[in-house]
Amino acid sequence: MYKKEFNTIVKDILDNEKFINLNQELHHGITRYDHSLRVAKTTYKIGKKLRMKNLEETTRAALLHDYYTDSQFKEEKPNERLYLHPELAAKNAKEEYQINALQENIIKSHMFPLKGEKPKYKEAWLVSGVDKIVAIYEMYRFKASLMVNIWVLFLFNLLIQK
């Protein structure tokens, strides 16, 4: 039941060509598409259990919280993108969808307290927390193992060349 209901809420976003292109963007060792989907699904499940009143809006904003591409940054360094992307994601979401004040705050505040607006709503606090938990999991599960594999290959190549 959860999956069908979730898919109904976000179908138009998942079918959007610009959103689909997030499959080409690396993020935490996976794609930005997969990360955003994981954050939205987790937010939906928790919100459903908490019987959140604004579950649909919250789920959609969770899916759009990282709605940007690296090509939209011209001269910013990767660490600067970390601080700038919430505003860009909100701008992109507003151009494509009907975003209300709750959703805009969710997107702009998902990096709090590192950067961005302070969450004004319990839904924004939820998405911010879920994003951090999911990011930690992804960094550990995908990016760390990727880095270990790269180092093993590097050391192997170094040893066989002697």
C-alpha cells in the first residue's frame, strides 16, 4: 500500500525529464536521483506512521530537496556548492512545480544547521533529519566502499609494476 500511495504522490516528478537527468549526477557514492528517492521514501514512511497532516507536500519537497545539476554551477568550488545548492534546488522546484511556503522551507532548510534557512515547520525538521541519516548511510555504504576499492586497485597496480 505504501509503495502505490507514494508513487501516486510523486509520479509527475519521477516522470519529469529534468528530474530523471539526476540519474547522471553523482551524490554520496550513488546518483542524486537515488539519494533523493531514498530521502523521499523514508520521509513518507515516517510521516505516514506519525499521521502527518501535510504528508503529500512533505514527500514531494523531500524528493525535490536536491533538485539541481552540477552543470548549473559555473565557477563555484565543490565545497561552495554544498552551501549554495538548497537555494538553487528551491528555485528549480518553483520553476517546475507549484511549491508552497512549507515546501520551499523544507527544500531551503534541509542543510540546517550547516547552511540555509532554519526549519520553520516540523515537516522541514523531519526532512532535514532524514536527509542527514540517509546521507550518512550512503556515504558509509557506497562512497566508503568505493574509496576502499580505489585504494586497493591503486596499491595492487603499484605492487605489480615493480
